[in-house]
Amino acid sequence: MGIDRKAWASASPIRAIFKQAIGVAGLPYFHRHRFRSTLVQLSYTPCQTPEEVKAWSQNLGHEGVLTTFCSYGTVAPGRQGEIIKNLSMPRPPEAGRGRQHRSNDRDAVSLDAAGRNARHPSVTCVAAS
């Protein structure tokens, strides 16, 4: 069984590919969207800039990052608590990780590795689709 490059009229072909591959691996069947959820959760560590998040989202076949975050971007409750707690801690700047962002050709805004505005650290840049 291979993947044909022509468009599919339904999700049946990919469902069959997943079902066969999971069976060959000896695993119980799980919904293909669970696989996407896992890929989104894996992105939380390597994706440090809005551009990296957008690239990861596009690699999943999503036109907009909101699809990635709203449909698959669940943060486990325990991890959510850790993140919120750690937001109050100062973060050292990472060399070479800053980005320049232009919004409607206005003044450039310098962003740090976490997408925070360098002049106003409480303002975070959220990638738009």
C-alpha cells in the first residue's frame, strides 16, 4: 500500500493507511488525530519563535496556527501549572535568538526567543495565521 499524490475525496484512504501501519506495529488502533496531538505536544520544546511554530503548523498541513493550537494544542493540567508558575521567573536572553518583527511596516519590534517584546517583556507576540 502506497500513498497516491492525487487528492482524496474522503479521509478513508489515510484511515486505512493508519489502521494497517498500526496493526503491523502490533499496537491497538487509535484515531489519527491522536497522532497529530502528540506531534503538537512534541513541538512545545523545539519551537521557540513564532516563525518556528508556524513552520511546524504548516508541516502538519494546517494553513493557520490557530487550527494547530485550538484543535490539537492541549497542555496537560500539571504542565499548565508549571508554565504559569515559571512565567513569573526572569529568563536569561539567548544569544542569537532575537527576531525583528514588522507590523504593517511600522517601527520594528525586537522580540526575544520566547516572542516577548524586548521593550515590554509582558507583551508577547502571538503568531497569526
